[in-house]
Amino acid sequence: MTSDYSTLLHQLFGFSSFRQGQQEVVQGLLSQRSTLAIFPTGSGKSLCYQFVATQLPHLTLVVSPLLALMKDQLEFLHSKGIAAASIDSTLTPQQNKQVMNDIRTGQCKILMVSVERFKNERFRQFIESIPVSMLVVDEAHCISEWGHNFRPDYLKLPAYQKDLNIPLVLLLTATATKKVKQDMAKRFGIADNDIIQTGFYRQNLNLNVLPVIEAEKDSTLLQQLKQQQGAGIVYVTLQQGAEQVARFLQQNGVAASAYHAGLDSDVRQSIQLDFMENRLQVVVATIAFGMGIDKSDIRFVIHYDLPKSIENYSQEIGRGGRDGSIANCTVLANLDGLVTIENFVYGDTPDQVAIQKVIDDIASQGSASHDIGQAQKVSQSDSGLYQWETQINSLSALSNIRQLPLKTLLVQLELAGVVKPLFAYFAEFKFRFITDKDTILNQFSQERRDFLNAVFSHTAMKKVWGIVNFDSIFEHYGAERSRVVAALEYLHEHNHIELASRLITDVYEVNKQALLAGDLAEKLAFYFADNEQKEIKRIAALVRFFELRTCLNFNLSAYFDDNNAPEQCGHCSVCRGNVAKLEHSTPVATPNKTDVARAVQALQTHLKGKCTDDITLSTYCRFLTGMSMPLFTRFKVRQVVGFASCEQCRYADVKALVAELIQ
């Protein structure tokens, strides 16, 4: 059987043999056993699902967190003649229609989507009508709250798998501690024997920690680059930092470009292409760059600023030397950037007042009947259950909680049994006719013609486009929303109408008893505060790691539950006799009481008459440390004198001073 796989591997992908771990994963999946694969960055995780997908009868659905990652994998599959596609925001309606058609006819074997796509009513309607053989979750550590990159929507994936009756699951990650590994496997019911972990240690990566004060960072970076051959990545924390460092390198004759999420996608693509084709020697990047860069000959990875965590560090250095040749991984280390990293953590923690606003919004909908646009009326039943609908944008603005922590909050309410997601729908469907209305109606039997006529009649046409009134259709014809959506999709796919939809609304079932149980907001605030401390400890663990007196490679492997690395690698800075001691280049700035008092006053004056709520302690602190919040965008707070005036100060110090001033 093994030799058959090898022959097939060569025929399909041109590889003469599997890499370590790949064959075990393939054999497990083809024996219908769900599997968790933990391989280092660049060691061929994707090939496992790509190979298996060609051998399964139906569609393989791949959930990936990054568009760039999807596009690179699709390019690779297309180069091998394997039909694969993605459904994402970059597709035109025509392209979207083509992809769906290719999947329906079985021409397309692999479909890549983001996890958010499952909330899309039209996508759910489509994917529920298609048999799916395997669900693949890329960057699967995102499902674990113990992981460094937890994404709340990933928690829904086990439920999606069950709802769609997908028999087989493959979880892929490069960075999983023992706790994260167990958490992932448990959520998908994967047996211990089906967790395939190859060694974490990579003997071609030279790990170096180089203590350097801030004033000497640029000259040290230049010196380091002169010693390197080939192309590499310089990682920084902030977008502004990427621009500054890239400019400095350009002025010193280095072919460098800044890369970050603030650039237009076509600019980012152009930089990526130049880097892939060696027209650029250095990309100075935030963490937006790298996941999906399939360049095997990256010869160096330099951290100009400290990475966010040990997990981030290992992912970022893992992009070096994928061809097996030596890559130098150097951290220009001091403690100056810690304040910025820590402040990011504090900036994402919602306070109890904000959490209470979400709870109040859920409670307020329970006291009245609401229409959810599906001709199902919300009513409080004797059991104390009712339905709550929300749109993430408006809830974020209402509560003043950023969207990512807000999604986490909703997942926590779900786990606490307070809310249960029922479905999501588009608040608005609109269409325009491509084929004449009578021509469309004449294609169908009498009952369907009457039904479509009801849909068309209860659509408010404004010039060319019309907005569908689902309630009116139900009232006059009795057709439920799901049937109307399915009909509109059919007409869209057959080019009779052009269909557009917007404003996703999530509908939840609410357990009133659990919602009104005492201390809910307090418990949730404690959960977030506890998470905040976990993240702060993660940062402290990073500093401890860089100051270790024993082999860096051995300790890094042990952190990821791999105890097979040599105790002394011989090619890290510690093994070479250079133990690092990190210091602050200058003392950490302390907030000035007079300046802070003036800034607090300026914020109060600016918001007076605009914002009816009291300004919370955390709002003042985020204003002073330069964090973003929905409130700041809505009321143009960034323009107020004092915004970000304490961004070099510790959040805890700012908080203590503001608490003293406003009490």
C-alpha cells in the first residue's frame, strides 16, 4: 500500500517520497481516522490534505485564517493540475458563481474559506447542499484559548463539522504546546494515537540573541545584514517602525521595502513578488508578512523588535531555511519594546461596564417581540428562552468593545449557556433582473411560477435594484425565508438575476435564567482580566527564554513538547558562549501628572454633549496610551490633545495615576 502512495505522490505532485510524518497522516486519513498533525513551519503540512483530497469521493473543505495563505496554496495546486478554489471577498459575483458551479458538478475537489465564511447565510445554504468528505483546519491552534493566537470563531468549527456531517477532520499547526495539543484533539474527538508530531528541532537554524541598546539598533542591523548572504526578513512591531527601518536601509544602499497591513493589497502583492524573485533583499515587516510566503531560500530572519511571544518567535524564525540550508535567526534584544507589546494586551481587554452593556442589550430584546426577518416572531416562552439578534458592528459601537474581544465575549456567553447561535442572515437581499421577469416565470410549473411571482411582487423595486421583503412574502404566500433565499440563489446561478446581500445579522437563542443570574458581567470581566494576565506572563516567559543560560534550541523544542532535541545544539548563541542579559536602553518613561491631568480634561471636554455615558478608567488609559476603541473612531478622539501622550509608559502606571486623578 505504501509504495502505491509513493507512486501516486510522484504522479500527482512530482515528489519521489514523503517527508517525515506525512505518510502517517495520509495513511490515518485514508483509513478514515481524523488526525492532528504538528509539523514545524515549512515541513509540508499542506501536502497531507492536498494528497488525501485527491483520493476522497467528495469535496475537501479547508479553513484557513489568511487570504495570502489560501492564494499561495491554490497557486501550487493549480500548478499540479489539481482543481481547487477559494470563496473569499476578492471574487466577483461571476467568479463566485463559477466556483459554486464547479463544486456542484464535482470538478473542484478542494475549497478554501475563512472561518467567518460559515456565518454567511448564502454560503451555509450552498455548503449544506454539497457532500463534504473532509474538513481541514489550518493554523488549528487558533481554536485553543491556551494558544497564542486564539480566534473565537474557530470554537464553532466542531459544531459546523457535526451540522454538515463531515466524517473526517485534519487539524494542522506548527506551534502547539502540550496543553494546546490536548485541547485541540479533545474538541474534535481525535485519539492520542492519531496525533502525529514530528521533531520540532531544526538543525539548520542558528539562533542568536544579541543584546543591543536602542540607539545602536540601526547600525547593528546594518552590520548584521553585511554578514548575510541572500534574502531575509526583518520583523518589527509597528507599521510606522517598518516604514522607518526600511527607509534607513534604503538610504544605506540595501534593497529593502516595508510590508504591513496598512498598505494596499496590490502594493503588498508587488512587494511579495519582488521578494520571491530576489529583486528585494530585505522585507521589513510586521507579523502581517510571512504566513503564506513559500520562499524556501530565506537566509536570515532578524527581529528588530521583540516578538510578541515564544510561539510568534518560533513561527517567524521557521520561515528561514526551508530548503535545509543554514539560516541565521537573530534577535536585536532589549526591554524597550516590552511596553508596546504589553499595552497591546491591555488595549484588548473589555471592562465590566462595557460587558454589562452587551448583557443589557441581550436582556432588552427579551422584553419585546422582535422580527428577525424570517417570519418567525421572537417570543418569550414559558421555558425562559427567547431570540436575540445583533450585528457585530453596531454591538461594537454600542458597547465600545473592539470586534475581536467582542467575538470572544459572545463565545464565552455561549460556553456559559447564556446564548446559543441559531443562524445568521443578511438583513438585506437585493436583486436586479438580467432576464425579463415574464421570461423567467414562463420557465416554471404553475406552483413555482406563483411562488416566484409572490417573491417579485413583494420586492420593492427602486429603479434597477429591488429589496426583498421576506415578511410580506411569508404573510401573503406562506413561503419561509430559506425557500426564498434558495430560489434567489438558483436564479442568480442561472444568470437570470444579479443578487447582492449585506448586513450580516447573527441570531441567538437566549436562556433568560442564565442571563439574569447574578455576577455574570463580573465573572466575564474576571475571565478577560485573567486572560490579560496570561498574556502578560507569556511576554515575561519570552524575556526569560532570551536570557536562558542553557541551549536555546533545546529549550524551544521542550516548550513545544518535543524532548528529542540535543541538549546542546552547538549553533545557538548560548552554546557559543554568549548568554544574553536584556536591559532598558533608557529608564521606562513615567506619566507626568500635570500632562495627564490636562489630557484627561481635554478628553472630557471633547466628549461632553457627544457621549452620554461616563468615561471609564480604561477609556482614559487607552486614550493616553494611544489604543484604538470604537468610541475613539466615532467621536474623532485621535485629534484630541493628549492622545497617545503616554504610549511609552507602562499601562499599569498610567492606570494608577488616572485612578488617582478621577476619584
